[in-house]
Amino acid sequence: MDTDLYNEKLFESIRIGNIESRWSEVNKKFEIVKWFPNICYGKSKQEFPNCDDSCFRYPESCVVVAFFDLYHKYEPDIRSVCSRIFDLTEEEFRYFKEVGNQAWDKYMNVRSDKLEEYLINKARESHGCQADS
């Protein structure tokens, strides 16, 4: 993976409805998650004694539906987690496809920007000019 191509613009998450594409620092890759109401939010530890304290902090929880790898130059590698992609409703699946398409388009635009910068610097170098850093 071309990690030098990933900049702040690329790491911004994209969310449509309850489906989001985001960078996972834990997995070091993009993931597409499904958000849902957190049943523990606003409840007491007594009602859910087996839940960690973090379960009570946020109104939403999420599960990873798929990993979105950008190892290939011209096509993404999307891998579903178990059968979660098949558990999406029709509407969620439309969101999933749109989020995936937007993330891929963003990646290709960043790649194009970096490629253009690379070619300009190479041209400058070939003419004895200082390349931009």
C-alpha cells in the first residue's frame, strides 16, 4: 500500500445514513461500519452488569461490515466480515455502495494529485531544477 499517498483529506470519514467508511488505527486499514442505537446508553450499570463502562458513553454503537483495502492501484479489495454484508437492508446496501464509491473516488483523486506532483518533480529534476519537498 502506498502509505505516502494517505493524507488528511483521505482519512476523513464518509457517512451516509447509518453506514460509514473510516480509517481504523487499530487495523491500519479502511473499514465500512454499520451504526445502530446503543441499548446501554443512558442506562445504569445495574441493568447491564456485564458491560464495560465505555458501553454507556455513546448513543450509538457500530460493527465492522467490511474492510476496504487499497492495495491495488486501480481497484479496491472489499472483504466482508462474516456474512454482515448480506445482513444489510436494501437501503443500507445502497448506502454501503455509495460510501464505498465515494471512498474509492477520494483515494483515486489523492493518488492523481500525488502522481501529478511526482511527475512535475521528476520533470524538474530532469532539467536540473530543485524538486519540491
